[in-house]
Amino acid sequence: MTETKPLEKNYSAAGNSPAADDAASRALDAHQALSGMIFAALKMRGRQRRTEKGTVPLTIISGFLGSGKTTLLSHLLTSPHGRRLVVLVNDFGSINIDASLVASQTEDMIDLKNGCACCAVSADLTNALIEVADREELPDAIVLESSGVADPHGIAQIALSNPSVQLDGILTVVDAETIQNHVENPLTQRLFRNQISSADLIVLSKTDLVDAEARNRALEWLASAYPDKRVIEGAHGDVPMELLLGIETQQDFQAAVGEPENHSHDFESISFAFDVPFNDERLQAFFDSLPDSVLRVKGVLSLSSDASHRTIYQRVGSRWSYSPGDPWGDEPPSSHLVFIAPRNVLNKPAVKKALEAALAAQQRDFLNHLSVIRP
């Protein structure tokens, strides 16, 4: 793929070095993490509980960006298990795309704000769990889909600050297609391994997208690196529900309570919203121009070729797809896009300018504009 300089940040123009920005970001993240833990503890101190200790089971669905967490959650919500579930969804970005994809499948969903759930959204998570535990009619379970850059160990510590909550288990979804890349990439390997280490159950996803050799290689690596972990395959999120709920974890996450490790400083998310439809060909040309370093793109789109329905766009690494979404109905059509990449890679003004040029109402010569992005 050709170089895409305008999408990369220019520090000489900003006047800050990557090292200076990174140090400042790490300091802010550490402060947020500690503040979140303190908030959760103080919020519960002396609080009268309406429910007995350990009454509400919590299942955490973890996994790296694009691993298939939302697909697994959707399968859970549409399966005839007969349980009353409250769903908490946390996405990394100011627009919670995952929540919008899940909302049509359940009437009881709480949208946690952007950030890494084990730090920046500790207050939201704490308040959400208090609200659920104080209900007159308790759910059979709470299911939390965590951000792809969150450490589930930190989330469990925050959640267990509420005595009414009992951790049922942590599921970590691992993408069979990208597992080797995440293991070898210095940027992702620590978080990727932490997510797996925290798991009670590993779900190997997207085995339908790789050949038998790659599938076996992924299974062999998991068996070698984590011999004590149970691994099941779950293409398209198709996993028996009796395996996902009622895990009854044996891990003691409260035994080593401390400041949760934060990983959001390694990644950044930029988000955009437009109320004008996109030209299909221009938008695809823009997506093709993105640098390989972009880890994840997802969006709910309004395309000029289909004005009556949403279009769902998903990109993980070099693999991408469009799929039809729900009708717009009475809701005005709009587009929401989220891009996730290593910190200091994306140039938000350049990305916004390119997206604006791809709108159907834009009359400028898009090919000339795109040549600036992709010489």
C-alpha cells in the first residue's frame, strides 16, 4: 500500500515531540486510573445495599480490537436462553458504535462513555452497577462488553467494589487471523497477553477466515502459552450459551487490588459524524487510502446508493466488509465513523477533510483531492 503522509501527524507543526506528548498522556492516564479506583471505593462506602452480597452475576466479554466481541454479544442476545440480561457496552472513542449495533437487540442496555473501562470510565461503570443492583426486579445476569484496549482485570476490580456484584467469569475473544501479529507486535503484545491471562474461557473467533494450518497454529500457541485455559472455537460468535453464562470463576480478583494497568495511552481514537450521505465510490477510495497502521475502523453509514437503510462498515487490519443494517425509519439518516490506531499516527484534520470530500454533496474533484492523501 502506498504511503499516506497527510494522515500522519506532523509534530514539527504542532511544536511538541512524541516523547513529550506520550509522557503527558501517561501521567494523565495514571491519574485517571487512580481517581477511578478511589471513586468506586468511596461511592460504595457506607452505602445501604438493597440486595444481598454477591446477588448479581457479571460476565465480562474481553478481547482486542476487532476480535469479534460484539458479534459474540449479539449471538448471546438473540439466543433463546430465557434469561433477563442487562448489557453494558464500552467502546474506545467518543462515539460508541458497538452500543448502536447492540441497541436494536435488547431493551436493557447501558452505554458507558468513551475510554478504557478500567480507568477513564470508572465512574460510569460504578454508577451503572449501582443502578442495576438497586432495581426492584434484578436481572439474571449483567454482561459487559469491554473496550478492545481495556484490561479486564482492572474492570473486574472496579466492578467488585460493589458487594452486590459477583464476577461470574471473563471471556476473552481471540481472532485466529490476527493472533500472531498481536503476539509479535511490541505495541499490542502486552495488552493482548493480559487480556488472555485474565480469561476463564478463551473463544477463538474467525476460524472460518483462515486455513486449517493457521487455525491449528493458533490453537497450538494458545495451548502452549496458556495450558491452564479452556479454549473453544466460535466462528460468527456461535458459541453454546451454557458455556458463556454460569462460568463460576475460581479467580480471586480482589486478592490483588491495586492501581489498574492502563493501555489507552498506546492507542488513540478519532470519531466523526455527518448528516449528508456518502458517495459510495469516493468513500471506498478513502478507505483504500488509509495506512496499514490503522488497527480498526467501524461505522454506521448513510450511503447515497441506499438512502433507506443503514450500512455497517467494519475493518480489522486489511480485512473489511459492508453489511446491511436496520432501516432508518423516522430517524434522519446520518453517518458515524470511528478510527483506532497507535497514538500519534492519525491526523484528524486530514482525515476529516478527506471524508468531507467523499460526501455525495461534495462537488470538488475527489480524485485530485485523494492524490494528496495517496501520491
